[in-house]
Amino acid sequence: MKQLKIYLIWAVIALFYFYQYILRVSPGVMVVELKQIFHLTAQEFSSLGSIYLFAYSLLQIPLGFMLDRVGAKIVVLCSILFCIAGTSLFSFAENVWMLQLGRFLIGLGSAPAFICALKIVSDYLPEKLSGLLMGITLAVGTFGALLSGKFLVSILDNYGWQNTLLICAGFGGLILMLVIAIIPSKTKSNLETVQLKQGLIAIFKQKQILIYAVIAICVYTPLCVLADLWGTAFLMEKYALTRANAAQLSLYLYGGLTIGSLILPWLAMKSGLLKEVLQICAMGLVLSLCALLYVDDLSVFQLSLLLTLIGSFCGAEMICFAGCVQHSPQSLSGLTLGVVNTLNMLGGAVIQQIIGWYLDFHWQGTYDVDGARFYSAADLTSAFSLLIIIIFVCGLLTCKLSKRRRNHINEAHMHFYEN
């Protein structure tokens, strides 16, 4: 019964992760409205993604430490309130800085969802299931992103972008009530405050953790650039698709990620071949991105398959989190996950911003019929070529990974949630 309760706690936190993913991808779906109403440049639009990621990453380390000390309930409750507040502010924004502030609050609120769920999996559920359950966690989130395509566009077309966001804020209120009802208040503390510095030093001295973190950044970049922000605009321009079709098609990346995050970590953990699976995924990403960017006249069906394939290879990100936990003691698992996710999100934010700067630098001074800056398919293809270089670096780094497995998992810790 106690283990069943832990599975239920994990499920509620995974639902929160599902919710924050809807908020995360919403600017990409609303790109037309936001660019028309606020006359956004590429850099300003990119900032709506990067500010979210900067805020998200800013809290990963302190949140990881807090999770090790006070548990999930207080952290998750405060975080959902931030999400609701940020979404509401974004919906009532009258200028760019209010949009950015709203995204900053959403980023702060979304920060603990992923590492909370992973900590429950890594610390309180069987290790043999850790890869699968971590993959399911990511799949739940990406399923939210996948659903948000036609779902958000449908609401947008009928109620407008502001009411759509208010509906999202209301959904957050429902999750808040579930957290209050299901997650217990009292948890056991694993760390003393004075140990934060020592814990960080121990983590950053682990070369393998840092390598896994950098690889996670590399395999994550196609998602943060294409799925979260620029995928809809790229597909509309290069393939003359409608906004609804392009938005839905770009979310095939998340459909693929759902598949990859379920299969790849389970396969890697079961076989113990984390390094080899990551190498295959890096090679697959390079080839798939080359096809997407440089092959012309792809049909909608071919695009859907290709984007699904790219998303599937991006599921290798979860192998990196599982690998990091293997090189961390159980008492530092939350802090380790926080450090890795900080580096992961910061890397994604920097790359998003670089893409925006590049597009503005090469902008030809033209506008579309709605008065927004126009970026051609050639401009977007050139900017996204950076992704191929990043993934190639990822493939090289996998050669530095060892095969050592975590050797100090505490199996007798079911009392953590005994309320």
C-alpha cells in the first residue's frame, strides 16, 4: 500500500509536468497573434522561450536542495501558483515586457515538476524500473505538448489567445487541488543546510555527471528550437502550410519524444549500454536534421515521419538523467538532478537566443502582410544548421562516458512518505 501511494504521488507530479508543458509550448502555437499584436522581432519572440528557460534553470539547484530537505508538497504548491499567476499576467499583457515577465513567472513555476518526479522515481521506486518510469514521466509531459497543437489552436480560433490562456490558468487550479489532497506534508530531510556547498562541490567533481549533462543539452536542442518556438514558422514558410497544420505537424516532434522517452531509457538501462544507445541517437539526429533542413519537396506524410524520428532520438535525454543518477549518492539525488537540469535548460535558452540574434542579424528588412518581420525559409534553414554542429559534438562526447553503475541505492527508504 505504501508503494502504491508513492506511485500515486509520482502520478500527480507527472500531471503537473504535463500541465507545464502546455504552458511551455503555447507561444509557438500563438506565434501569429503575438507577432501581429506586439510587432515582435525574432529576438523578442525568441526571448519568450529563452526567458522561460532561464527562469526554469535558475531554480533547479535550489529546488533540488529543497526537495532533499523538505519534500515535494510545499515546493509543488508554490510552483503551481507561480504558473497560474504567470499565465494570467501573460494573458492580460499590454506590451512586450509584460509578456516576458509572465513567461518568467511561468518558468519559475514550471521548474520543479520534472526533477520532483525524477527524484521520486530514483529514490523510492525499484531501480530496475527507473529508466522506464523516467521515460514515462517525460512522455506524460510531451503528451501535453502533443495535445496542445490542435487543442490550443481550436480554442484560439473560437475564443482568442487571452481567453485560451485563462482556461489554462483554470486547469492549473484543478491540479493545485489534487496536490493538496494527495501529496503528504511531512517528509524526511536528507541534507543539512551546511551541506549544500559540499554537495555541489561533490557533484561538479564528478566528470561523468558533467559529460552526461552536456550530452543532455545537445540532444535537447532540436526540441527547444523547433518544437517550442520556431517549428511552426519554419513549416509554414518552407512548405506553405496553414498555421493549424504547421503547429500540429511540428508537435510530431513531441509525439516522437513520447515514443523515444519510453523505449530508449528502458533499453539503455536494461542492457547497460547507455553509451552505445546515445551514440546511435546522436548519429540518427544528425542524419534526420540534415534531411529536414536540406531536402526539399517533402510531403506532409514524409515530414510527419521525419519529425517523429527526430523527436524519438531526442528521447535519449532521459538516458542522460538516468546516467547522472548512477554517479550520485541517494542523499544528493535531488541536488544532482537540479544541477543537470539547470545546465540543460540554460544551454537550451542560450541556443534559442542565438537563433533569434542570428535571424535578426541576417534580416533583409522585409515584412509580411501583417506587418511582422519576414524571415525566409533559407534564413531559417541557415540558422537551424547550428543544431547539426551541436549534435555532432554530442556524438564526440559520448566517447568519454564510462560504464560504471550507481552502487549505493538505498532500497529501504519507503518510510519517506509514511503519512
